[in-house]
Amino acid sequence: MAASALCQSVFLLVSLLLGTCQLKGLSEPLSVSPGSLKFAIDSTYQSFSLLWSVHGLLDHQEIQMNFQIQISRINKSNAIWKGDYITTVKSNAPVHWSWESELPLECATHFVRIRSHVDDARFPQLRSWSKWTAWKEIRVLNPLSPGKNFSLFPKDNLVEAGSNMTVCYVSRSNGSEIDCFLENERIHGEALTPHVTAFILINVPFLRPTGMNMHCRENSTNELKDGLVIYVSKMLEDPKNFSCETQDLKTVNCTWDPVAVTAPVKLHPSNKVQPPESYALHESFSQETKVCEHNTWCTWQVAEDSQDGYNFTLQIQNIFRKRSVNLAFNLTHRVHPRPPFNFFLENMNSTSALVSWKVQPLRKSSTFLCQVECLHDEHVMEQVNISVGMHGECLLSGLEPDTQYLARVRCAYGNHLWKWSDWVGQRFTTLDVAPSAPDVWRTVDSVPGGYNVTLHWKLPPKDRAWRKVLFYNITVENLDEASTPNLLSVPPTLRDAAVTLGSSTHRISVTATSRGGTSPASAVVIAGGSADDEEVEEKRVMGTADGVFLSWKPRSGDAEGYVVEWYEQALGPLHGLQWKKLGPKSTHTVISPDAFRPGIRYNFRIYELSTKLMASLLEKKTGYYQELVPLVNPQVTVDQLNAHSFTLSWKDYSTESQHGFIRGYYVYLKSKMQHCAQVDKRVTLPDNSSYCKYEINDPEQKTFMAEHLQPKSTYEFFVTAFTSAGKGPNGTFTEITTADEYDQMLLRVLLPMGFCVTLIMVIFYMKIQWMKRHCYPDIPDPYKSSILSLIKSKSSNLTILSPQDCTPDAIEVVDRLEGSKTQPTQKSDTKMELPLSASPQPFAFADQNPSDGRACICFENLTYNQQVPDPCSCDHSPVPPTTPPHHLGLFSSLENIWKDYMTSLDEVPAGETGVNYVSQLTSPVSGGKDSLPTDPLVAAQCSEYKIQMVVPLGAPLSPHTEDCSLCPSAP
């Protein structure tokens, strides 16, 4: 018992001694501080690295410690940064730490010191800080080159777009006289010392790949001191459209969109170059990583019997940041097969072809879904989907003869459809055949003796053989008379032809010929005595969104069919004629909107075809598929303007050439008084003004009377037409002013008065002319007397009075024979009296004077009041009141006088006849040509008129008596 107690005491003592020794061994390294502090400067990245050691640790001993680092700038008291650095320290192993400065290290001196404590959980009670190490000065030696007094820092620095940076300059002299510019824009900095100034650039932009320029100048001399280039790198973007797939389940192909290049361009070879972005592909299940050599794609080899699931991460990294994107997928769900091969066309004819191909296998019992297409003119004509293994084929049917097609095929993995393979195809042309029968129609115009027929034909929409037509044949047969058919050949570019026919019935056939043969004939029959201008009432039709609906009533029960034709009214049936043939039981049809244009008027004709293919007109219709508003407004004229109304007229406005049926007109009338004859016609505008709106619903009424207006007031009017689509274009109002009411009343009085006065003046003037013509006629011209021409025709020696031989107041022209004078052999007592009531004559004939045998012709002038003396005297005696005023008596007397006068001329010897002209105021002629009157003028006793006479020489002159007068005296 005592021995066991002794052993226990010894064991406790040894344990105590061992624990004390262990505690001493463990406590010694914990009280140490860092030492042997060293540094290294990296100007490229504006950073410095610290290196120190921890003394007193046991060999192979590791302990976690916390180092507190403090950094000052310019002087030791100016602390700018303080932080902790926790790391595991090994015995005899130095500790590394680096720090990046925002200020270039060339611009300021930095100071660093460190202290530490044990940061190990095994010794929580021993965490006191050690003492600070001595300040370690860090500076760049000789930042200014020899011979250089000024410099900007940092040189050739690289920053990321959108980040901040600090630039400084160092000057040997005082830098207050220096101005600095960034991209020619002055910037202001902060003076750290008299020789150092710092500039903080916020959110540096990416301007150009060659970087940004900064320079400094001395402001007094504008001398360039120094400059530098700031290279800016674009911010790295996330990769986009990252995708992976396989073509053979052996290789995975991953692709992504190109990432914008972030590195700037270096202009000088000595400048440092930013390393390009690095790309890596990491697979998380296998924990494998592959560095990609390309910047848009990367491949991954699939191991045999490996998993089908993959989780890829694409990593892109540059010196500033790292970007990544993740994609997880099953490999069998992302199969993009290779294109099919061994593609062939077999058993090709005019309407079908057989295609065959092969597919690259993937695994055992793999199936593919293949898609076969047949294209014509880039349009898919047929598409077929087929499931195949390694070999596939497909029959293309329903093809058109002599037509070029493209057959192609592509395939996809049948188990899980991901993507189609690329197309594989081949072009081919089917064999040629004869074309189908053309669709023929005609227009017929009557001409004298027959008809002008214009044939039209069009191609069947699904007959491709029409594209190879060589020519068309037109055959004309006379069905009423036995004759040889006429054949006309038309080139393939034409779709119509004109023929002239007689009045008989004719059959016209059209065929098309191609390399494959001749088509069946299409015929129309033109019956004698029929034309398209039959008298049928024309009706209106309107279109809808579905087209134009037409209906008709059959005329007979045995119709072969119906034909509906239409054309633009402005162009006529010979330009742009379209038609549609329908079956015998059709009574309506709808023409699709594709055949029409909005705002165009079309004429429709519906024909019934008999069993003999003769067409008869059933109905005429006209209309629009879609009406538009009128194109122009009427040209309005103003009529019947007065104080209370005026009339607007637009009779020249055409209603047929518009973009729709004119349904009527709107008349807008406004005035300052804003008064409307009808309250419901008043329209208020947004500006509180108003106008009167009148609607005319009769398109043929092209006048409008504005009534109940105010006198001497200004009105504005505007007229526009309207259709079912709306009214015409907006126009300007025309201003008009009504007349003054008092002026109009005065005009009503003055106009009748003026008319009456004018009428009275006209009547008075006509009366004066009548009185002058009957009482005071114009003096006749003796030279223009018809009697002189009779005298001259009787004797060529008769002389007409000439003014050269006349003396004033006495003109006498005498042609006498020397030494002989003939005595009168006959005398006549004939004389004539004119009634006073008869119209005055321009001249009168006097009888022959028995005394000298000369004929006396008196020309009467009622203007004067004188009497002509002898040798010829025409006295004017009053006419007895019993003498009837009848012109026939005058003409009878003149005829008797003329006969007596011609008898007397026959008795006058030739050569003794002369003409004497006696003035109204002359004295009687007593001598020859040279003798002048000596007696004074004697006033007439029996007349107030003068007498003009033509006296043939040698004729006997009667003595001056009142019985010789021929002229009536004035009343």
C-alpha cells in the first residue's frame, strides 16, 4: 500500500516537470516579432512587395499569426493605410506580402512598419501584439532622368475602362507654373509637395484603341514639359451563346460568340503589351480543365463508356477580371448529325422522280428523321418526313413537265431531335409534254359588213408547259359557207390577236405548240348578227373585303356555261381584259380582291354560252371594288348675286372620272354673324367658330342657292363632293360679299327707266331717218346715173361732164359740129307730175323742148329752194289733190317719158348731141362753152327746190313754163 502511494507521487512529479518543460517550449515562439524587413518595387503595376521573417520558431513548427501593417506617405505621421494579414508561418520561411498604390511610387516616399501576434486557436490566452518594427522607407531612387527637370508618372500605364487612376508629375523646380491637359482639356491637381502634384482621374473612358494623351506645359512660355499615354482596356464581357453539341458522340464541340478585344494597341515595340484574354473549359464531374486555343470554339474528347451527362464551365480571364458561364446537358440530347451522303436521283419522268441517300451511323440501332423537299423557283412545292436507318429514299410526285426543280434532304437524330444536319441536294428537269388547252375569250365590235373580233387567251395557272410554248395557232372557220379555214400563227410573247370576220357565223380555235406537242384546241363561236354592244340596262355593283359579288338570272335552261368579264372603264376592254368561266348551273360568283385596285371603276359583262359555244350578253354592271374619296373638288362659279341670296354652280364637274360614285355634295357657308337658315345645319369648330353645312344628295344637282342672307355682308363658301368613302380634299373658302339692298332697289328703278329712254331714242332716231329718207333725200351723183349709160350706148359721141371743163356755178360740156345745126323735127308736149304723197325720187326725166329740139333731163334735189332757168326749165307745180299717191302710176309715167325720150334721140343727128350741166344757182345758158352768165339769178316762182339737168346738145328746149315742171313742190 505504501509502495503504491510512493509510485503515484513520483508519477505526478514527473508529469509536472514534463508539462512545465512543454509549456516553456511552446511559449517561446509566441513572443517573437517580425524582423529583417525587406521590399521590392514594381513600377509596372505601381506596387511594392514586403519580405520579412519570424525568428524563434522551433524546427518544423507551424503556427498561424496575424500581421498588422501600417503604411504612411511623404512622412511617417501621414498614415494612409492600415490592414491585417493572416497567414501560417513556418520556421525559417520568410513571409511575403504586396500592396498596390493608387499614387505612382515615383511621386512620393512611403513608410512601412509591422507588428504581429499569435492567432492560433490552441493558445487563445497568448494573443497580445508585439512591438512595431522600425519604419521602413520605400522610395524610387532618382525618378527624374539625368538632365531632365520634369516628368509625368506612371509611364505606359494600363487601366480598365470605368476605373479611377492617379497621375502625378515631379519637378525639380517649383511646379506652380505648370498647366496639365488631358485630351487638350485642362485639368487641376493637388500639390502634395512643392515639387509634386497629383491628378485624380475619375471613371476613365475608352476613347480609342491607341489610348488617351496627357501632357503638361509651362504656362509662361507654353513650353511642352512632358507627356504620357494612358492605355485603357475595355471591360471584359460575359461570354454569350455558349453551346455544346456532338456529331458522332465521340467529340463535343463547344462554341460561343466572340468576346470584344479588351487590350489596347501599342504604338511602340518597346511598350509593354497587355496579354490577351485566356479561355479555359472546365468539366465539373470529371474535374478536368482544358485550355482553349481559339477564342470562339473548343473541343472536348469523350472517353469510351463515359457518362452521358456533362457540366461545362467556360472561363475567360484578363489581367483585370474573370468571367464565366456554365452549361449542363446530356450528350445524346445534343446530337447534330453530319450531312447525308450518296445522294442520287433515279426513275425521273415528266411528273415524278425518285431520290435516295445514306446517313452516317452513330450507335447500334440508331434511327434518323430525314426531311425531303422539292423546290421550284425557291418555293417549296413538296415536303416529306421519313424515319430511316442508314439508307433512305423518297418518291417525288405531282411534278410539272419540262420544269426545273431542286431536290434536297437533311436528317436529325431520331431519339432526341436537337438540330437538323446541313442540306444535301441536286437540281433536275422533268421531261417535256404537250401543253394544256388555253383559256380563250373574245371581244366583238360591229363594223360595216361584219365584225372586228379580238381574241384573248391566258395560261392555266398550274400548267408549267406554257413556259416552253413555241407559238400559237389560230384557226378561223366559216360555219355558214363551205370554205377553207384560215390559219394564223402568233408568237409566244403575245396573248391576244385581232381578226376581221364577215356577217356569217364563224368558229375560232386556238392551240399552243411546244417541244412536247400541240395542246387541245379551245374554241369560241361568233354568231352572225350578234355583237357585244347589245342594249342591256347597266346596273351598279359594290365590292366588299371578300371581293366583288356578281349574280345573274339564266336566260335559257340549256346553257353550256357562263363567262364573266371585267376591265377598267378608263382603259376599255382591249387593255387589261380579264374573265372567268363558270359552269352551267352557276348563278353567282365572287371575284377576289387581287383582281382589282381601289378607286378604279370597272365594267362587268356577264355572258351566257349556248351549247354551240355562242355567247349572248345577259347583264351589264359597273362599280368599284373599294371606293375612295373624290380626287378633286368642284370649280364653283357664283351667279345671281343680290342682297339676300346668291347661287353657286359647278355644272362642269364630272361625276364619272372620280374614285367612287358621287353620292352628293357638301356646301359649307360661314359668315361673321354665324347665322344659319336651319339650326340643324350649324356645325361648331374647336375654336368656337361655326359654319353652316348643307348636304345635296342628288349628284346631278350642281347648283345651290344660299338664301336669307344679310345685305352688304361677307360670306365664305366651300363646295366638295362625297362618296361612300367620305368627302373630297379640304380646300380654302372663297369669300363673297352680298350687294347693298338700296343700291339694288335703285338699280331696279334705273334699269327700266334707262331701257325706256333708250327705246324712245331709238324710235326717235328711226323716225328722223324715215323723214329724211322721204322728205330730204341725198343729192344723186350724175356720173352714177343709169340714164347716162343709156345715152352713151346710143351715141359714142356723147360726153359725160368733166370737172376740168366746168367753171364755178356753171358747168357745160358741149360737143358741137362746125357750121351746121340741126333743127328739131319733132316735138313732144309730154310732161309728168309727181304726187306729193309719193316718195321723192332721186331724179326725173323732162320732155324734149320743142324750141331747140334738145332733150332735158332734170335731177331733182329737194334740199334747195331755187329754180333753174332756160334753156331747160323744170317747174314744180302743185299736184291736184285728186291724184292718188300710188307708186305704180309713177313708174308708168317714167316708162312713157323714157319711150318719148328715146324717140327724140333717134331724131337728133349724130354728133350734135351734148350734155349741159346747169348748177342750181346758174343763169340760163345762152351761148357756147366760153360764154358766162350775165343775168342775175331769178328766184323761182313755182318751186322751192332746185333742178339739176343733163341736156343733150341739139335737142330742142321748150320755153320756160310752169307746164314743164316735173318735180313737185314742197308742201
